Amino acid sequence: MTTRLPDSSDLLDLGRQAHLIELFPMAAYAVRAPDGVIAWFNSRATELWGRVPVVGDTDERFCGAYKLYQANGTPMAHCDTPVAIALTTGNSVREQEVVIEKPDGSRVVVSVHIDPIRDSDGTIVGAVNFFHDIGERKQAERAAGLLTAIVGFADDAIVSKNLDGVITSWNKGAERLFGYTAEEAIGQNITLIIPRDRRHEEATIFQRLRRGERVQHFDTVRVRKDGTMLDISLTISPVKDSAGRIVGASKVARDITQQKQTERSKRESEERFRAIVETTPECVKLVAPDGTLLHMNSAGLTMVGADCADVVIGRSVYDLIAPKDKGKFRAFNERICHGEKGSLEFDIVGLRGDHLHMETHATPLLNPDGTVVQLAVTRDITNRKQAEEAIKEKELSARLLKLQDEERRRIARELHDGVGQLLAAVSMNASRLDREKANLSPDAARCAEENSKLIEQVSADIRTMSYLFHPPLLDEMGLHSALKWYIDGFAERSKIAANLELPRDWERLPQDYELCLFRIAQECLTNIHRHSGSLTAQVRLLRSPEEVRLEVSDEGKGLNQETQAKISSGETAGVGLRGMRERVRLLGGSLEIRSNGHGTTVIATVPCQGAARTVVSSFSDDGHEI
């Protein structure tokens, strides 16, 4: 059986069979030559034209109802239209893009396929035009081109794979990130870049993809071609075919190695800081502007007597501040939280009632949320303050003793130079009266003689008082001479048998040492005379390369144990004993009192450093050199 091809009359007369024209899968119409009258058209053509042509319209007149443009947007004259070209040249037009502007102003892009119709003699009798809307295809092509450009030039690695894990696409970003070219990677399994200890992740990812899930920001590790490891963040989406079946996956990989290193460094830095904070012996705390305690390290918790952080964290730090210092600490905290730096000393009352003196150094700390809190390092300086007070007390005692010695020296000088000279003048006048007593009455002569004796006694007493206040021998001859003179005078005045023992070749000591030991011996002998009831007193000086030792003992009634205990503990002590202790303490020495109920011994020991090497002779009680 033979099928006859339609001739020109068949194509032009096809319009009489409208149902056949509607069966065409695309827009179509035919025109006759040479007048261009439209012979037939289907409904798909009217949809693209935007109007229905009138019977008998020519293609030229009908085309005037809408506008044609070339693909580049240039307006197209009728003589340049593909139909006109086909009718005049007899050439077919294949897949030419034409833009139709409908009467309503909307535009559609079509692809035309035009063939001239010839009769049996080859004469052009018409043309048939098949055209279809390619707007969606053009948009898809543009979108695909844009997507290809984005994928190609993206900094991130974009990789596609099928359900078997075989790589199907590999962009430039993947080449830069993993070191493999597209030719090397495509066709290989995705395990090419997955470390062995991470391959189990693929099974989990595929399970989620088969459920249609999208995996976002999955942080993992991948391996480069050169073997180095990369920290990456993956976003994985399922790839579906036109039927909606999942046929693969698309991965976007971003290098987060630097970010991870930064995070690790930050974490390590935070851990180091936390370790430093926790191991420091000082209190480290954070305080909010309203006084809420936000953080306190272990050392701080110990200082305030807290067994755990929950006891104080989240509560007001002002509750720990001593009442007298709450106001200034509150003002200090507010200044710090307003951006200042500062230091403060204050007292706290711990949870167990302990009173501590604290020193804090604080600076404002900006939180990520923009709030400012106080970051402070605080130390317990209670012992330091006590030591400072002790030093101040020591310095005050030293100044008082120095003033006392200077005043004694001044009084001694005044007695010697002032009162002594007056007494000398009175004594001279008395002597003149004594020479003239033959001319005096018996009563006057007797009074003059008594005055002379009284003046001599007063002079002696004044001289003795002056020497007791500050013996010149102490400065001129040293401790050994001053002690011998004083003990001799003491024995004569008190009628107590006092004895001095000095080692042979006694060496001079610094002036403050000699004055200290002299005053202690002087005070001890005065106490023996006043309180002991002893008939004897013994003063002994001993010296070694390390120290000088002064012992003053008696054979009196002594001290009971209760009194000794009170004296040792400092509960009771007279002014004289406190003065002795202070003098010895200022030189770094010690004072000890021993008593057995039948006598008392006072032992003063001072370190012997920096003493001069002046050698003097030593004397026994009878004045002979020993």
C-alpha cells in the first residue's frame, strides 16, 4: 500500500478540515501566495497571537494587529518576517526565534519553522508556519546558565553524586578545596575524599536523603588529595528526577578549618583562663551592676566560707560586705560598671562570721549582649594589714623611745648646765659667808654652815639625777663604764650589794645597742630595789659572735607562776616592763623573765651584727681590770 504525500493544494485546502488542524501539537497557520491571505490557522496560533484573524486577512494586515521583534529586541518590518522571506525567496526557515508582542502588550518568544508550498511546476503558491512558545525553555536555559555560572565560580565546593555514591559533578570550588580536578573526581566514589573513620557518616546521610530530608550545616572532616585533613561544613540536598524520584544528592562543602582552629584556640584559651582563675589563690569574681554575684572562683568561695558556689552565686554581694563599707563598695561597683577602673580596700563578714580585710582591683567587662559587669581580683590582706599596723606600732614605739631618750638627755643637760651653774653660784656666795662667820651671830653662823652643807647635798643630788637621766659616760666611754658607774651609785644609794660581771676584752657596741642594754639594766635594778626585797643584785654581760646577752638577777621573793604566765602572755605588765620589751624588740631581740619563787632573773638578748670592734678593758666590782 502506498501513502500519497499531500501536494500544495492539499496543504492550502487543509483549512476546510479544522479538526485536523487542531490535532497539530503546535501553533500553525498557512498563507497563499502572492497576496499572503491566511488560508487556515489553529487555536494554538490564536493563543500566541492574542487575537483571532478575520477571514480574508492577509498576513501583512493581520500582523499589523501585533508587533514582531527579533530575538535581540529589534523591531521587525513585515518584509523581514520569516513568512515574507519564505514567500519571496522560496527558502525554508528553521528554528528562528521571534518575539510576538500581543495587543495587550505582553510578549511571547516563539520558535518558527516555515516551509514554502510549491505546485507541481515548482511555483510558490503559499507557505506554512509551525511555531511554539519557547519562553519557559528560554527561562530554563537562562536559569540553567546562571546556575552553571554560580556553581562554576562559587567559592564553596559543590559536588553531585548518584545513589551509588559516584561523583557526577565537581565544580572549581571543589577542585580548589580538595585538590582533585573534575576529570580526576567525576566517576569516582565519594569515599575519595572521606577519611576511613568517617565513612559511616555516608550511610546516615543517605538514609536521611531517601526520606527526602535536607541535611544542613553538618560539620565533619574530609581529606584532600595531598592527605591533609579539612574541617568542613556540609549542606546536602536530595536530587530528584522529573517523576519526583530521588536519584542522587548535591553537596555544598565549605572550608571551616580556620573557623574550627579559631574555636579550638578560643576554647583552649578559655580553658587556660578557667584553670588560671581556679588555681589562683586570690578571689576572682564577676559582679552585676545591681550587685548580683555572677561568678566566684574556688579561692573566693573559701575566703567567704562558702562550701559550694550555689550558696553565694546569684545573690547580692553586698550581703558579704561589712556594714561600714557597704556604701562605698556599692558606689565603687557602680563606677566600674559605668566603664571606670579602680581599686578599693574594704572589710567583709564571711558566712561563718569571720571578719577579713580585702583589697580588690577591678575593671569593666563587656558581655556579648552589651551589658557591662565588674571583673575583680580580690585578695585577703588581713595579715598584711596587721603586719602594717604592727610596723606602725613599732615605728611609733621607736619614735616614743627616741623622744624619751632625747628628753632625758635634754633634762640631764639642763640640770647639769642650768641648775648646776646656779647651785655653783649659790655655793660661792655661801663660801663667802662661811669666811665671814666670825663676824656673824652664832645663829647666823650656824645657818650659813647648814646652807653650805645643803647646797653641797643638792649639787650632788642634781649631778646624780643628771647622770641617771643620761650618763655622759655612756656616750664617752661606752656601756661598760656607764654600767659600772651606775651600779656603784645604785649600791651606795639602795644599800643593796650589786655586782657587775663583764667579759675580758669587751667591745663597744652601736650606740642604740648600748643605750638599750643600759636602760634595761637600770629598769631591772630599780624594780629590784622597789619590789624584790633582795639584799643582792647581779648584772652579767655575755657576748658571742651572734648575740649579746644581759642578765640581771636577784635573790628576792620572786614571782609566782600565775604572775609569770600573765607577764609572758602580755596580760599584765607595767610601763617599765613594756618599755624593756619594746627596746629589745626594736633591735630584733627578745626578753625573758625567769623566777623560781626565790629570786628573779631578767634575760635580754639582742643580735650582735654590725657592732664596732673597739676593745675596752673589763672591770670587776672592786674596780680592778679582769
